[in-house]
Amino acid sequence: MDPYNLKGGQLKILSQNEIEEIHQRALDILQEVGCYFEHEQALKILKEHGALVDSSTGVVRFPRNLVESSVRLCPSSMLLAARDPKKDIHAEGDRVYFGPGTLPVKVRDLETGEVRMGTLKDVEDFARLIDALEFIHFWKGMLTPIDVNQKVVDLYMAEAAYKNTTKQISQSPLSTKGAVDLYRMGVVVAGGEEAFKKRPMIIINMLAVSPLQWTRENVGAIIELAKRGCPIIVGSEPQGGTTGPAPLAGQVLLNVAETLAGITLAQSVNPHTPIMWGNVGSISDMRTGLFASGAVELGLINAAMNQMAKFYRVPTYSTGGMSDAKVSDCQAGVEKSLQILTVALAGGNYIHDAAGMLETCLLASFEQYVIDNEMLGMVARVLDGIRVTPETLSMDAIREIGPRGNYMGLRHTLNHIRSEHYLPRLFDRSTYETWVARGGKDIQEVARQKAREILAKHRPEPLTAEMQKGLKSIIQEAEETYGK
């Protein structure tokens, strides 16, 4: 099984007629209701391209043909380069990749087990950890450290990633200027603007604020990044029952409308800007009004959104693998596995929040990353499917063994074990007595030990001195300007 060649697409939540219906109703919403843009330049650009702009309210209404022609300009595939080319992301079709999320501010200390606020050292350690975990394909945010300037914390996070993993990088900006500087950092690591065009070293994401609004900083970032041809995640995150309709179909519809509005702006700025269709939506638990990150409905919504994005032939940025649990317990296992399996089978290209997070995206855990990597390996095995060939049908072996025999001693069995069976690195399959004799360690303790081993030994290939200097220079410039 090749971890970088996984394919989903086996699960279909929506029928073709339902996809067409959602598409038509999204066009109706954009044409009749419109979307609010908190940005004068965006209003001007959209008006010049045929949108109906009410300057007094900031609401833009989009003619159907403008939206449809804009989404057709999006490339249907996207290369997202890693420092190690063997770890490049090819976002297209039903290819599936897994990575972490961006929201945690707290960390469970690997040594004490106590929950505390995260630091830049933690970000660096998390990056080194995921660099060694084979089923986590890319780096994204992972933890917001409190011990650096919060106005430019996104730049410090990206620098920590580039220095501590050779995998592909994604980051959410805090401002328009921050988005541009994240792009500049990618250019430094790529080796220049022309090299970046061929091998873009970062993808930057912007999300609408539901319902039907795009804020100034995100719109400004879309404009500036589109001008430069930087890959962009454009999407939204309505929460069913609060910022989005309670019915899942209505939530999908709102996401489609909001995302199409953002895509139309990006393609109006620079046709053929590489866009990844984003969805982070879930439901709110209406008993409290809180975001339900571990809801099974999140998997359904993201599976449906994958079908919508594929209808538009745009690569997909999905969410799956989150939990509301506070520790690495049964609740975490159930919520995470149901979500990630659903979204992976639906063919999500770039599935973030797939590992490492607990407590409604607020807590990052070293142990949970290791546990989730094991879970993702099992999901990868499901995606790998069953290969039916003369060799795997095993007719000769069945004839040889016949009735009442045993296949354990056959060369045929040895030849196929590793390719056909997923062999857990972490989960225990021994008897209870054997488990006790080996120390009776629960999964958290085993994962904690594994994380410690990785951090003690794993050292990714370092950046060149020139790259490190370039990244540091961008951060210093930001500190002295908009970081004050």
C-alpha cells in the first residue's frame, strides 16, 4: 500500500439529480439574495465583471452566467509541493490525503500529561512528529503558540513548519498582509517566484463567515493571492442551527453559495487561479448552541460537499477526524473514525483536522497524533480495497491445501501478508494475559512512549542557511510593520 496514492470515491451521499438541484438553488441564492463583501476593491472588481453591486450595503448579486463561467476557470487538479518531492500532494479526482487542523491553543504536555497553553517549541515538536508519521501527509497549523507576537503568529507557525518537516505546508493567515507574507515564505523555500509557480510550496486558506458574508481581511487575501497565482483554499463553515440552516441539505446549499461567491471573486482577479473547494461545516448542538466538532453529521456534510466540488471539477479541502472528547478515550475513537472513514470514502482530496485534536478543536495532543496515524493507516487499508486477480483469488493455494488444511506455512501466504493485511504498529492484538505480562499499558501510554521515541530521534532534513535567513527576514519585517 502506497500512503501517497490513496483513492476514495466509493461513497455517494447525493444523487445526480440532487447535485443538480443544489447547484441551481445556489445560483438562485447568489442572484436573488446575494452575498456581503466587506471590501471596496472587491466590489469594484465584481461590478466590472458584471455583478450587481449595492455600494450602500456591500451586497453583491451574481448573474448565473458569471458564477458558472468563473468556476469553470478553476483548474481541475493541483500540485502542492513538499520539500521532499516524494511527499508532494496531487489534489485531483478521488485522491485522498490526511493532515492536521489549525485551531488548537492548548496542548497536553507529553511529560506531565497536564493541559497547558501551547508554545512555539510545541509547534516545532508537532511538526517533527508528523514528519515521521507515514499516514499524515501534510502540515497545517496544528497549534497556535502564545509565546510569540500574536499579530504575526501565523508567520512563526509557518517558519516552524518549514524548518521541522519536509511535508507539504498549509497555513491560515490572520490578515491580508500576513497572507502575502506566507506566500513570500513559500517563494523563499521554493527558490524564487518562477520555481514557486512550478512547485508551489504552500496553500493558504480563506473561509466565508456564514451566513453569506466575506470579511475584509479574507477578501483582501483572496485578491492579493490570486494576483500572484498562489494556490488558495476558498470555502465556508456554516454550523447547522446557528450560522446555517438546521437541515443538512440547507447547510450544503449555503456552503455552495458562499464558496461560489469567493471563487467568482478569485477568478475575476486572475483567471485560472488554482482553487481548492473548502468545507469546515458541522452542526451546532442545539442543547447548548456549541459547535459539535465530533458530530457524525460532519462526515455526511463533507461527503456531500465533496460530491458538489467534483461536480464543479474543483479539488476538495475537507474536514474529518475531529472529536469533542477531552482525552484519548472511546468517544474520541468513535467520533474520529466515523468521520474520517466517511469523508475518505467520499474522496476528499485534502482532509484536514484528521489527526491530533481533541476538545472541539481546542486541544492538541502528541499521543493523539500517534493514535490517529494508526487509525488513518486502517482507513488507508479500506481505501486500498480488494484486488481481484488470478494471484489474489488464490486458486492454486486452495487446491494445494484442500479440505481441513492450513495456509500458514505456504509461501503464497508469506508473499501477500504485507500487501493484503494492515499490520498495526500501535494497537495490541495479543491475549489479555500476554498484554498484562508486557506491562498492561493502555493505548495512551503506548502512544506517549512512541511519541517520545520519535521526538528523541527524528530529525528532518534542514532548510538551507539561505532559506532560513529569508524566512527570518520576512518575519522581522512583519514584526517592524504590521506586527506593532
